Amino acid sequence: MQQAAFACLAECVQTAELPPQAYRALALTAQGDGTRLVRTDGSPVRPALIWQDGRAAPIIRRWQADGRAAQAARYTGTALSASHQSAQLAWLLENDPSALEETWRIFFAKDWLFFQLTGEAIAEQSDASHTYLNLQTRQLEPRLLDLLEISALAEKLPPLRLPHECIAPLRADHAAALGLPADLPVVLAPFDVIAELISVSGGAPNVACSVFGTAGIHQVSCAEPPGIGAEIVGGTTYIPAQDGYIRFVPTMLATPNIEYWARLLYADIAQPHGLIGAPTLEAQLAQVPIGAQGVLYLPFLAPSGERAPHFLPEARAQFTGISLLHGRAHLLRAVYEGVALAAARCFAFLPEFAPPLRLTGGGARSPLLAQMMADILNVDVVAHDSLSGALRGAAMYAAALLGIYADLAAAFSAMQAPCQAFTPNAAAHAAYRQLAERYQQQVAALA
């Protein structure tokens, strides 16, 4: 597994084509949630459980029924889902306890990468904060582990470190093999959700960002920890080194809905980087009226169903309203609208924010999707031209932490990506309000 981490790093270095002296640091980020079990020699105990794994869904249902999910949310500010490491550990205790007996450390993805590249087995606060930490103290909460009956595994969790402690030199053998400077610092940055928001805001408060990637992550930054209400929807996580927080509502799948149906319906249009944002395709879809002349799509394509705003593990993607009058453009237009409506619905459960709404991820390449978000939410939208927003945000974070820039705001000012602005259309907003009501009725019927 060390070789896999090294191969990934080697590919990045080769792609960058920078001279060794140009490197100031390496910044690591990765997908959030999930579970990776590692022996003392660094080898994996079993295949990892990633955030899309839905096998812990019955455990979540059980915790919801007996009140433990609500109790857990009072500590973390996060609604439990099958994506969370805590739920996956409970599943492993019930279904594969021998694997946990072999385990030395339980890692999140980026923490595992950091261990493989530096030899340091630690965790930083962002991934852990919406899973194990007390929202107020930002420390591991033993009462939460007891509540979920996973306290026996506490000693296998890596020690939690503060931001300035999440820096270690690249292993000497890796540095020598890649021709990188000796003792090059490796920074364990926040996981991708936070890194994406940093990439479009520098961590400033009251900023909203929709990440249209594999998942749809819709989030608002806050200066203070939000109050815990009667019903917790989505998650709350901490921005290390910034003393800020993020409230986020993560849908399970976003752009895979578009990519899947675009490949099936428009196989004759070849694009080297996928069909999202392809001008020829989106020009056709723009000719279809709002509402796709009655066709509605629910974007629940994941085998594990939906996790937010509400936990619906049995939900599956579906079209309604199709007739012989409809063609492939109507269907794909409905898919775009379904993805946008699902995203917009998440903001009903998030704090107010200062416009514009920022878009990032692969979906931000789509002017059609960006305009839909502006029209549905009736707010200005800025789409950031970057397929690597999380990497850019991690680089900003590392640059601020290492003092290359004075703070995150300065790093953002120097390193932000180009963007394109979109303004809402009043007539389109009125049409989408009616479509949103129909969408919500269809989703409510699945509960």
C-alpha cells in the first residue's frame, strides 16, 4: 500500500513538471468518511469501506428508532448516515470482528495517505469533527463512542492533532526516489469538502458553496458553531487553523446522474473530458422548456440510496411523466433539473449566506447547471473554473499554515481560480418554483 501512495505521488510530480527546488511543501486532501483498517506494518486488513458503502443502513435505522442517532447529533451537530466511520465500525463489529482484532489503526483516506508518505499515524480535526468530536470542545467525545457501542475501538483511532502538529517530512526514501528536497514538509490538510470551500472563499464566513462532484456537497461557512435544534439535517464540521465551522448537506450522487444518462442517451457525441458542459449537448438541452414538458427525474442513482437531506437508503432514481412526445433531450434536461433541484433543496436546511453561491467540482463546467442553480434559488452564482478545487484549497491551507502567505485570505487572493458569473431570471425562477413543489412531493412519497 505504501507503493500505491508513492505511485500516486509520483504521478502528481511527473504531471507538475516542476524542478525540485520549486517545491515548498506537499498538501494532502482526500474524500471524507469511510474506513481503512491497517496493521502495524502498514498493510491493509481488509478492503476499505468508502463513503458510498450502504451496508450500515440497518444500523442507522436502529439508532434512529432507539433515539441514539438524535443523541449523537447533539454532540457532533451531524445526522448519522451509513457513510460515517462510526456506523461502519459498528457494522464491522457485527459482521467482521476478526478484522478489527487485527487492526492497529483506523484511518480516514487522507490520514492513511499521510501515514504512508511520512510514517506518522495521526488524524486532523476536520474529518473527525463530524464523526467523533464534541462540537463545542473539538475533542474526541468518549460518551459518543459509548453511546454507539464502539468505545472498545478508541485506542485504534489515530491521535488527534492540532493544525500545526499535522506537518511531517516526506519519507527520505520517497524524496530520494522522486528527486524532491530532503525533509520536504507534508501538510495534512482538511478533507475535500472543506478544501473545496476554502478554494472558493479562503475560509471566510457566510459563504455558500455547492460542490458538484461525485457527491453533491452543499455548504455554508459559519464563524460560530451553529445551535443544535430538534432535528439535525446534514453535517457540521470544523475548519482547522481558521476557528470556523461549516454546515453542509451532502447528497449521495450529483454529476454521476448526468454522466450516466448522457452516455446512454448521447453516445454519438464524443467528448474527451465527459459530456458535462459540452457546448453541442447543452445547446440542445437549453432548447427544451423548463420542466422538460412534464418529465421529472429523481437523482437517486446510488445503490445505497440517499443520505441527505433525509436518510432514504431505499430511494432509487426514476423518471415520471414520460410519453411518446418526449425525446432524449427531454430526458437529459430532466436529469440536469433533478440534480439542480436536489441541490437547491439542501439550502432550506442551511444557514443564510451572503451571495453569490459558489460552484465547484466537475459540474461547475456546465453553464446550463450553473444557470439552473441561479434561477431555482434566485441568487447570483459564480462557477469556478477548476476541476481540482479540493487540491487548490489544500494548497491554500498549507501555504497559510507554513507561513508562505499570511493567512488563508491572503492565500486565496493569490491562488484563486478563474470564474464565470450567472444572474437569475425572474420568469425562470417562477417556473422552477412550481417544478420544485412537484419534485418535493415526489421525494416525500419515498419516505
